[in-house]
Amino acid sequence: MKRYPAVILLLLAVAGCSRSPEEQLAYQHAEEQYQINQRNAQLLRQAPDSPEEGQERAPRGREPAGS
């Protein structure tokens, strides 16, 4: 019958491992961004290697500073 303290300690340890709402939101955002990055990488792999004549590929992301 000495298992009760061990069981209680185990339950408290498992219950304490949950994420806070902020951590859950950050994890969800990271997962969504990962999916977006995967789709973008797939599209870039399928895109032609050379840009159309007279056109350059614009980098994705933020605009350069000073624009």
C-alpha cells in the first residue's frame, strides 16, 4: 500500500506537463507556418528553373528597408 504517494506524484507530474494558452497558441502558429512553408517549397520545386524572358523572380517576404 505504499504505492499511493508514487501514484499521486506521477499524476501531478503528468498534469503539470500541459502547455499554457500562450504556448498552445505559439505551437499552433508554428505548425501553421510549417504547413505554409511546405506548400511554398513544393510550389518552388514545381516552378520553372529560369524566369520568363524579361522578368525576374521577386524574393518572397518583407520588402527591403527604405522602400
